[in-house]
Amino acid sequence: MLRVLAGVAALAVGATLVLAQNTGAITQRKAAMKAIAGGAKVVSDMARGEFEKDEGGQKVKVKVDFDLAKAQAALKTIETEATKAKGLFPDDSKMGETKASAKIFTDRAGFMKAMDQLIADAGAAQRAAKDKDGLAAEWKKVAANCGGCHKDYREK
């Protein structure tokens, strides 16, 4: 009887933890981060002028031409989705299927500052980049934000 009660109590605690997770916020922020990554790939490939793809086990370099409109659209996506993502880290979304580090919730001011810097740099890059070299220079600033935030605020 004691085992049955312990089992029921464990299930109740587990169910409470699952219900306490804000899966909607987690799903939305995953979508926002995926959109940011998509924009980042477009800009990164364009700034380098190429990307590598795997064709039958062989790495093949594919040339990417500079396209100001596409670069600006990708940077706008990064700016917009990062702005949206800032509001998608409520305290009830700490646990669950997420790579968000606990540090986001204990150093919220630092995390918000990092997100604000990403947003500002993506916006500045949209206005400043007029050619491939300008995009490459601006992209370094934006990409540094991504790397720093992943290092500090994302679980490995």
C-alpha cells in the first residue's frame, strides 16, 4: 500500500511539474531562434561569398552573390525575432524541452542587455551595409552577439 501511495505521489508531482512548464513560450522562442539562425545563415554566407554543402560525402563550395535586399531582409528578421524572443523567457519556462540556461533567469538584466545589443547591431547593419565588404564588417558585430549569448546563456 505504501508503494502505491508513493507511486501516486510521484505521478502527481511529475504532472504538476509538467503543467507548470510554459510550453507555449518554449515553442515560440524555439521558432524565434530558428528564424534568427536562418537569417544568420543568409547573411553569413553572403558576407563570406560562399557556403559549403555536402554532395555525396564531398564538401562542395557554392558561390553566394551579394544581394542588398536579401541581406537587409535577413538582418530585419534577426532584429524582429530577437525583439520578440526577449519576451519569451518567463520564469515558468525554465524547464522542459529547452536549451535556455538557468543563467537567463538568474541574470535577466545581463541577458536582456545581450539581446538589446543583438537587436541594435542587426538594425545598424541593415542601415550601414551597402556592399559585400560593408556587410562582412557589420556581420562580425552581429555574429559576436550570437556567439557571446550562446556561450553565456545557452546549455551545451
